[in-house]
Amino acid sequence: MSGVSEPKGDKTAGLAARILEKRAAIFWLVSMVLAIWVGSFFGGGPSPEPETIATSHTEELWYCAMHPDKRFPVPGKCPICEMDLIRAPTGAEGDGPLLTLSKAAERLAEVRTTPVRRKTVTAEIRLVGKVVYDETRLASITAWVPGRLDRLYVNYKGVPVRKGDHLVDIYSPELRTAQEELLLALRSAKDLQGSVIARESAEANVQAAREKLRLWGLGKEQILEIEQKGQTTDHITIHAPIGGIVVEMHALPGMHVETGDRIYTIADLTHLWVKLDAYESDLMWIRYGQDVEFRTEAYPGQVFHGPISFIDPVLDERTRTLKVRVNVESLDRRLKPGMFVRAIVRAQVAGAGLVIDPDLEGKWICPMHPEVVGDGPAACDICGMDLASAESLGYKAIEEQEPPLVIPTSAPLITGKRAVVYVKLPGADQPTFEGREVVLGPRAGDHYLVESGLEEGEEVVVQGAFKIDSALQIQAKRSMMAPPVDAPGSDGAKPKGSEEMGGVLDAYLEMHEALYASSATACLQAAKALRRALERANEAMGESDEPWVAIRDRLRIAIAPMALADELKGQRAALPALSRAIESLLEGFDWAGRPTVHRMHCPMAFGLGEGADWIQKDKKVLNPYWGKDSTMPHCGAIEEKYQAGGEE
């Protein structure tokens, strides 16, 4: 044969080299397309100007639009993707939350700002509840004397009665005996004319007999009629003490009753209560005496008003609400007990959680009847209680308090317990935005009260803040919405990793083994198991743990393409981002009690000069990007170790 056959090892190496070249070419093509897209969005064209998207640095550096984390001291081409390097502007910290856009990019991103202002804002608290009886205007008709109910003049519920209407006749032998005692006392007083002492004693007996009949329910006219006629009766008629509606019947004709047994309940429906449910977060804006506006299903468009007359001092632990009572007049009786209502309380907000009501400046209010308002200390016309000053009930006049510092609700990006805004810096040649963490007070309508972090007159972004934050992430800079995942706790120690979070790590390690075995089916199953484990961990941790929330969001984003890919190529392409998220989980929590895992790096993954990381249990390299059946199953090296409580 002519020529010498190529050694087997050389053939293998040549094949690997050709594969790497092909992958590198594909990667460079994709990189160019993405870079052009990024440039067109933030610079208005395919070749962004140096000031279009600028990070800040203290010295002149050059960076790649596709690999912005790589910085170079001289211009040229990126050694990874061969793109032209872009000069980074100077003037601030390289990793600070600062972004400069061209004016065209600002218009394209639709960024809109508004100044931070001090002004009085109104909080609207929406409540629900229902109409109930006014308990102070309920009357129970009871038997004042033992006997038998011979007749009920009102024999069904809902009958309207007026004050003084007769309601029931009671037969009572004891009543006849008491009347005879009165007549006997009258005769004795008439016969004893000579002795003053005896006459006074007889008069006292007469008064005692009259009082006994009065306490048994006989009126003055009835008692006078008995004295004039000299005749007794064994029946007594009970009259209505108030006008209203008979809402309850507790007895039937012919029943025997004892003293105190209830026969009717009458309610005055011209005065009612509305009981509303208020959540804990609403309580800071609710004050005694505030006007409440409410509507009912029965009268669409009809608005009713009433003052808050009582705030329950005890919270319902089951519903986390408390009752707020409103006094309402319904002279036309359109409002009915049991009606469902939707109410609004409007509170003008001052600083320090005070509620402003100029109409109550210098006024005094009755603690029992809030509709009674006076100009100074006095007694309530209804109940006689001393009036309380409006200031003691939480009210302030506008001129007594500087208006609070407020921003629109669309300005802050809120994640967990943190709130961040982007402020447009004044005096810059190009629109420059700075990320800033702020402390927000309560929400009042369409505004948030600002406790700290902003000054009056500064321009905050109210539209496009998320786009600015996303642009920072494209530059591989930390998002303002994501705090450092390795930030120590208040005691300087990392929080303990939970059992549920350990399930996330276990599912990832199973995925690594599946990719090393080149099993796309097993990898897909492990990816779905990881997603389920992530949600179980989130249920256990909740939304209050900031380090966990930041890592959880990264994991959710990273696992999505892995859980959808059904072939090895797509699964391996999604592994680097997922591995970085898992690395954040390992660094952010203390994993005492778990075995050591290793972060590996393969410089040949996805082409020479690119490389990629992954996490595995074994010390021996098991490369998931190549697989055990490839020519380089053990390509790579240990970069870092994560062990229970420290280094191995």
C-alpha cells in the first residue's frame, strides 16, 4: 500500500479537534446575533456607541458586549468570540448599580421619571361587612308578673308597633291580690282620720301597694282607674316601651310565664349599625369618628355615610381581622339588618402615621356618640359622658405636620423585604440612572411613603425600571433586586440549609449522573424532580427569607430550559446556568451534616477558551458535557469544594 496508515490515537484526536472547531463556529455565530440584538436595543443600532450602555470604572478599560465580565486594558477583539471590544466610560465604580443610556436608548426603553415630592396623600381602605341591629335600640318585652298569656295582639314577626301599643294580655291571680291590697290600704287610710301616726302609716301602705303594681307593669292611668272604680282585675296588658319592628317572638298564646320571661323583641330600625372587618394592615389609617362611605347591593349607585363609633380592641386570631362599627341613620328604613355592604374609609396621611382632618381641628368628640362634636370640653347631650379632644383620638391639622415624602407605587421594585428604585442623576451628558435601596413606609393610595433613601426633588424612574435592572444583568452586574446570596446573618453566620433544600441538591446531582451517562430520559426525569423539590423547599421557606428568595428565583429561571429539553444537546447547553444557581445555594447556606461536593471546570466544554462548570459528588472528574462514552469523559479539574461546615 502506498503511504503510512494514521495511528488510531491520532485519528481520535483529529476527530475531537474537528468537533471542537465546529462547535466554536456555531457558538461565535450565536454570540454575534445576540450581541447585535443587545446593541440595537440599548444603542439604537447594531454598533452601539461607547456611551450607549456604560459601566463605570476609575480607569480606561475595554469590554466585550457578549462577555461584559471580561475587561481588557487595550482595544482589540474579544479572545472568546472575536467581537470588537467597546470602551467603558470612566467615573464610578466598576460594579456599582449605575447605567448610562443614550437619549435614543432611553426613548426606546420608554423610561419615564417623576420628582420625589412632599405632599399630602389620601389612603383608601376598602372594607366589607354587613348591616346589623343597633344593640342600644333593642327592647325585650318580658312578663313582669307570673301568669298565663291569654292574648297576643302581635302574633307574627315583622309587625311594626308604636310606643305605647298594647302587645299582650296576661292572666295573673297574684295581680288581683296586689290590687286588693291597694284597695284595702286606701280604705284604711280613709278610716284613720284621728291619729296622725296611724294615718301616715296607712299612706305609706298605699304608696307601697301602688309601687308594687307599677313594678308589675301597670301604668299610672291603670292604677288610677282601679282606685276610682274600686274594682280589681285579674288581667294585665303590656304595652310597647319603644316604637319599632317586632323581630322575635318567644312565646305563644296559652303559655304560662314567670317573672322575667321574654315574650317579644322589638328593634328600632331607624338607627342601625354597620359592622366592618378591618385587617391588621388597615388599622393605622382607621380612627374613631371617621366618616365611612358604603354601598349595598340593593341600591346600586346609592351612597350611604356614617361615623366610626367603635373599634374592637381585640383581634380575631382566626381571620386576623377586627370589627369596626359604624352608626347609620335609616329614617326611611331602606337599610335592612343582614345586608352586605362594601365600604371605603379615606384618610389623609401625615407623617408619623397621623391622620389629617381639618374639620376636626380644635374639636371635641363624644367617645360613645361620635356624631356629637363640640367646640370645647363639655358633656354629651345624649349620654352625659365628657367629650374627648380630636388630638387624643389620633387627628392632626395639616399645618401642624410637614407633608410626608412620597413616590408613586410604580417606582419601587419590591422583592421580599427590600425595595429599590432607580434615580436619574442630574447634570449628566447622557441619561444616567443609579440604583438605590430605599426604606418604604405604608402605601397610601397610589403612593408609598418614603422613610429613607431619597431626597425631595430627586428624579425617580416610574416606568422602565425593570428594563434598566435587566440591562445591568446583561452586563453581568448584580441586579438591584437580588441581594448578595452569601450575605451573613445578624450573628455573622450563614443560615442552615433545610432538608427540603437538600432535596434540590440531590435532584441536581442525579441530573449530573444522567448527563455523564448520556441518558436524556433520565436527565429529564431528574430535572422535573428538581423542579418539584424546589417548590417543596419554597413552601417550607416562604417569602420572608431574602437569601433564599434570590436563589429560588435564579433556580426557577435556570431549571426552565432544562425541564423542557428532551435531548442531550439542549440539556447540556442549559447545565452551566443551572450549575451557577446551585453554586449560589451551596455558598449561601451552611450544609453541615451533608457529604462533600465539588465544583468542577472543563476548559473544553463548548469550545476552546469557553469552558463550563458543574457540581458533582466524586473527586474523580465525571464530565457531563462529554459523557462517559466520549473521548474525554474525565476532562476537567476540581475548582472548589463544599463540605459540611468547612473545607475537607
